[in-house]
Amino acid sequence: MGMSEELTAQFRQANPSLPKKAGLPANKKQILHGLSGFAKPGQLMAVMGASGSGKTSLLNVLGQRLGLSPGSTMTGEVRCNNRKLSKNDFGAFGGFVQ
């Protein structure tokens, strides 16, 4: 992906999960369910919602920052120009501010 190329980011069926606290029935808590969307070049994208609704978790998934929450996992995929991103690709072309 060249730096002068216009990029469209897509996410499909993103399902991030966090480890649950000890004593709860399941090992993981799914915090977002089946999210899909895209961001086009030259357009502003805003993620809005109530406190605790998963905004930061969504941005961490899209920015490939699952390491910020130890033990977190994600199913689904994040793509750029229809190419599946590998673990460290996002930082080469994108960023976000919270």
C-alpha cells in the first residue's frame, strides 16, 4: 500500500472479547457483536455512543491494539482496500485520536 494511494478501511463481523473476572461463568465477555462498516478516504468518521458502549474497544480493534487489554481476542476481519491486514499493518497508514 503506497502512501499516496487512497485507502478505504473495512471491518466485517468484528467481535472483540475481553477476559471475564474470576468467578463468572464464561472465560470471555463479548463486548461488541457482529460489527461491520467502512471508512472512505477524505471523509471524517465519528464514533459516538454512551459511556461504556464499546467505542474505545472498537477503535482498539480497528487499530490492531488488542494488546492494550491483556487477554482480549477478536474474531472477524479488518481490511484495507479489500486486503486483509496483518497484525502490524494499521500503523503504516492510519491512526486515531480519542
